[in-house]
Amino acid sequence: MATGLSSRFTDLGRVGHKHKGFTQSGALDTNSHMLANAIMRVPANNPTIEVLLGGFKALATQDTEIAVTGAQASILIDDVSQPLNHKIVWKKDAMLQIMQPMLGARNYIACNKRFKTRLFLDSCCAVTREKTGGMNFDGKGFQVADMLDYETGISLSTASTNASINVRLTQGAPDNRLIVHKTLTTMPVPATNLATVYVVRIVLGYQQALFDHKMHARFFNQRFTVSNEASNMGIRLTGESIGQIAVKLYSEGIANGAIQITPSGLPIIMLAERQTIGGYPKIGSIITTDLPKLGQCRPGSIIQFEECDVLTARQEWLLRQMRMSTFAQNQQSRNDNNE
Amino acid sequence: MTIINYKDLIEIRTASDCCVIVYVDDTTIGLELANIVIEILTRALLANRPPWLCEYIPSYTSLLIEFSLYEVDHFAVNALLKQLINEADGEINHCVCEKSAVTTQLSCDQISDTNPNNQGALSTAKRIHRIPVCYQLDSLQTDLAKVAKDKNISEDMVVNLHCANVYRVFATGFMPGFAYLGELPVELCQPRLSKPRLKVPKGAVAIADRQTAIYPDESPGGWHIIGYTPLELLFNTTDVNSIESGHIEALLKPGDYVEFYPVTESQYINWVYS
């Protein structure tokens, strides 16, 4: 696993192809992805652009409207700062920039029209490891000077996508202040909560019975740190070893958010682009509702695990879905009244 | 003879808030039987595919099931799985008792040459794939000589041993189209490379521990390469329409059987370029 800076199309990933060995893929922060589409009043699975750690610059070749969600980053259109989680107007020939985030890791850009993408297994996602999907079916994200088209024929071009962190920091330093905007609606925006310490809930499962109470205690009573090995495949954590269990397992199916314990006694959280099967022992899995938080973790972020039961996990997820769809409906009617 | 109640070897555990995993204990019945039980359960699950079923991943001794949180909760999924296990009990016992008979029946069943011209016409009935392997290919890297030396047998013996067995597909994964085949004769068993290769060429036939496999595409890998197959292990990957509708099929599916046979370098080359 490696952290690379990238921007690329994403959606909710592939469904029903894991038994053939194809990974799930899809947005890591599904909540921000869906929020961006809800603000633009387009279906939740419409492609968005996932930008990792800022450094995204693009020029519009036509007037368009977009919404940016996710990490707390400065969003500039021709050097005028724009609000996060709102519909913003992006005029022809104007330069959109998403700067290095203050908090969080990934931004999602949705448009009022559907981006023209190529679907692999009914998803627009590129998977580098498999060399599948993406604009050229080669598993790669955007390259500098790519043209991104709308299905209607309007196009915008990415001027620069792959600036390194260092270059970006010097470029963007003066604009790195946090912009707080007044919310236009009384309804709370169901955005992903950003933090430096993420409390994530897990349900115990898989080989959890093989971990003794001391290991459980070490697992739940410490704060782990996200290492540099953090990607859409998974996140390797550092901290105090919880201990080893001597067991040789056959490879088995890996659930989204499953927490593997490596021979060194440290957790790896398996995410959207994980391999379908693997043989490390697992203590449990992060609940679906808390998975978007992992999409906003970056090297140095702190993670604290908390136990949760399956019924609470399901209720939490249903509530979150309801909150999101209510927001989307509200957005719909509010926009209708304004126009 | 001890009578084993196979139902007692099956256990359902939580995997995540939307996944359960079914395990079959292989300690008394062995890996192959355990894997056959997994195959039976998978087939039973798909025979009346529940509307809440999102994903299923069968592997060596387990079956991971992902369900839609909208449709059901753990209780409903567990209840259905228990019912499936009860209903499949007869078939499992039958299969297990007849295991030796099943294997004989399979070998005289529909053995078909898996030839590139009729790859698309693969039917579910064909359960044994005969796969051509070129063991002497000078143009690509191989560990054949090293394996022979380490195991203190001739290269021909390595090839004979590799071709003598009928292997079962225990699991697919690692990369699309990659099938874990077992079990390799103990005479060929050896640990993985201490330092994995960054690039294993497409079509490489490799061995490690008591397993053998074919790399469907270029990939990093730590297994010992002993030959190359000219066969494509994934279909329709270049046909845009098939990809978009999701019709990509892997040649080797869990529960299939595989036999290897040697071909010469010129046969291999003809096959690759035909």
C-alpha cells in the first residue's frame, strides 16, 4: 500500500463481482460522495471526482455548477474562495482549485450534469492494482491535461492534478485559511464529521474469540495512529502491539472495514479496494456508518476503536440513510421554489 | 467407523454489520471435503437467491455473505442459513460418503480440452479443465531447474508429478481470474520465494506450499514458476459491451477440477498467436 496523490472519477463501487475476484472499489467517504450529488440534485450513484489531499486544478470550458464536499479545504474559483457543501457557480474559463485540506483527506466534486465516464462492471472506478476501470480501462486516475466531458458535450479540462504535497503547500500556503460559511438552510447538512481523533465503532467477529481478554483490552484501550501506508485499499495503523495469535488460517472473504491483525500485532483496516480474500486473523469490522470517517483519515490521524453490537450498527446506518435522503428531498424542493 | 454429523462442523459467525461468514471445520474431514461442503452451501444459497444477497465469497473452508441492511438483519440471515444447512444436510452426507465415487465419476464425466477456440462456450457441466502448459520455455523466466534441484528430482519428474494430479479449485481471488488449486503432491511442496518477484508474467503456472496456480495477468508474486499456459483465464475483458454489462467470466470457478498436460514450445507459440 502506498499513499499517492490522485484525482479520479468515483461512485459507490461495483456490486456482485467479488466471487470472481474483482474488488469492490468506490468512494472511500461514501457520505461526502452522496452529499455532493444530493446538493446537485442528481442520483446518489452519479460519478463524482475524488480528490486526495488537494492539489486539484481545472479549467472550465463551459459555464457549469458544482458542489464540493468532504475535507476542510479552501476551494477557489479564480482566487475567490467558495463554500464547502454548497452549490457553486463555475464560469467558463475560470480556474477551480482545491487546496491542501486543513482537516480530512478527500474532497468530492459533483456536477449538475452527469460526467461522461466509462463503466467497468457497472462502475466508473479505476483500480490501479487490477489495472481495470477508469477513463482508459487501465486503472489509472486523471492525468494532467485530461479532458473531462459531460454527457451533453460540455467539457472542462484538468490543468494540473498531480502536484506533490510540497509544491502544493508552497503554492497554496496563503490561501490555506479555513473558510466558514453561513448555512443557507436551517437543516443540518449531513456531512462527514472531520476530526483529528476519529472514534470508530466495530462489531466483533471473525476470529475474535481467538484474541484473549488482554488483547481485547489492548485493542480497545489505546489510540492508534494512521501510518503512511494508507490508501483506498486499506489503512495500516501503528501503536502498541496487541500481541500475536499463533494460528494458520485459510484465506477467507474480507468484509468492508474488516480489521486484520498482522503478525506484529497491529491492525490493518481493509477498505473499498481490498483484495477479496486474505488469511490474516480478524478481530471484527468497522460499522458501515463509520466507514466514511476512514476516507478522511490521513497519515498521523488518530483512531480509537469502540465496540458496537450488530443491531445498533444497523439502526445507525438506517438513520444515516434516512437523514441523507431527507436532505436530498429538501434540497430538491428548496431548489424548485427558488427557480 | 465413526459417524460424523456434518451439520455440527458448520458454524455461522458475524463478519461485519452487514456480513456473516459460514465456516466448515476441516480438521476431521480434510480440506477437500470441507471445500465440497462450502460448494454445496453456495449452490443452495444461489438456487433460491434471496433478494437481500449483495455478495458472496466462497473460499477454502468458508463462505462470506454480504446482505443489504435495508432488507434484513443478522437474525433473518442466520435463520435462513440455518435452514439451508438443514436442508443441505442430506446432500452433504451423500456427497461426503460418495466422495470417492464422485471423484471417479468426475474423471469420466465431461472431460473437455480447454481450447482457445471454444472458450466462450464453457458450460457449467464441464467441471474438469485440461490445461496445456509449456514447461520448457526459454524466452520467459522459470524456477523449474531450481525446484528440481531443491527437491532432488529431475525436471521431467517435476513435470510428471505436476501433471499426474487432478486439482480442485479451492478458492478464487488475489486478482481476478486467479484460482488456488490443490493439493500439490508432497514431493513438490516447498515454501514461497523468500523474496517475491515484482513481475510474474501473464500465464505463469506456479507452485507454493501444497498449491498450484496460474497468473491470469502480469502481477507481483512469490510462487515458484514452473511453466506457462497459452490460455486466457478471463473472458471478454476486451469487449467493451461485455464489461459494461458485467459479463466477465473466469475460466476457473470454485469447485472446478484442473489437470495439466505438457506442450512443446512450438505448440505454445502457435497457441498464443492463433
